[in-house]
Amino acid sequence: MTDDERLPQPPTADIDLVTVLHALGDPVRMRLLLSYADGAEHSCGPRDLGLDHLHKSTVSHHMRVLREAGVTSTRVAGRNRFVSLRRTDLDARFPGLLDALLASAPRPAAVAAAGA
Amino acid sequence: MTDDERLPQPPTADIDLVTVLHALGDPVRMRLLLSYADGAEHSCGPRDLGLDHLHKSTVSHHMRVLREAGVTSTRVAGRNRFVSLRRTDLDARFPGLLDALLASAPRPAAVAAAGA
């Protein structure tokens, strides 16, 4: 896989704590974080993400905020895009933060309702 | 001390993770968190907080966001107000989160510059 197959993202050393907190301080983006926490790659469709009550452009905006903050990575394969959590990078940059967030995060249903 | 001597704040059980992250996803408010991390009560003047490059009303806004999110508590004593971190409440609600944040937080100088 070449670098060209990923959308732009900050290098690990440039991931900024305040920017990450801003990215996650939104109910829809927290919902996305919980979806990605399984470590797998996810396709980008709102339906796949349990966000089909939101417009596609809205979901795209939220996914871009996460990627530009360094929370997620997006792999491009032809016309498909696959998103995954940058867990290793985040754990290296902010030890313990992701674990604490995921342990305390609200249930997906509650978050989805908040973002509706 | 009676409840009347504190400005309104959410009870511990109502402190919401996404709201806390939103509150801390701002360079000035992160700077305030670092100031309060010593556990002491702090007066509210911008100069006391190392934020004298900001207007008093701007600092008041940021302090209100932190208090309403449940991050800080404000005690009123006559014409003076004293702010402190709700560390016990936050630790109970989100175990490990505050420690991870404080361990990874940028240096105050860098944060202050970002908020200038």
C-alpha cells in the first residue's frame, strides 16, 4: 500500500490534544469513534455507520474532522473508502486517553439520539 | 458552606462526556484546566490566570463553559469568585480520563499562544 492510497492525515507527532478533544466533543463524532473502536476498517456509508438519519454530506463533514484531527485514517480503494481508528498512533501520543474515553463513552443509542 | 454559595453546576451523575470534551477542545479552556490542575481555588481575574491578553468577558465565557460542563466549580464569597477543578467528580464519572489528559496536555505557554 502506498501513501497515495490514504487521504491526508497529520503525522503522529503532529496530532494535537486540543484538536482531538474538539473533534470528539460532538455526539455524532463520538458515535463514529465508538463504531471504529473495534479496530476494523469501516465503509463510509451513513447506513453502515448507523447514521442514516443524517445527510451524507453531514456524515462526510464529521468524518473529515476526525481524519484531520488524527483520530482516523481513510484508505482509498478505487471508488471505495475505508475508515479506521488510529489507535496505535493515539495511544503513543496520548497514553491512556483512548482507553479512558472508550470506557466512559455513552451507549451508541444515546449518542445517536443526541445527534439526531 | 451552603449550596447557595456556588454558581449552578451539573450534579456528578449528569456530567456528560461529550460536553466535557467539547469544553476542553479549546486552547484557552485547556489552559484553564492546566491552571486548575493543582487542586487549589483560583480567583477569576485574567491576570491571575495568565490570560491578560484576553478580554475579561472572553475569559468569563470560557469559565462558564467549563463550569456548565461540570469541569469546574465556582464558589462565591461576597464580591469574589473562586474556581476549582471538580477532580473527584470527574474521576468518579470518567476514571482515568483526567489523568490521561493532564499527562498529555501541551505546555501552558504553547496553549496560551494558540489562544492569543
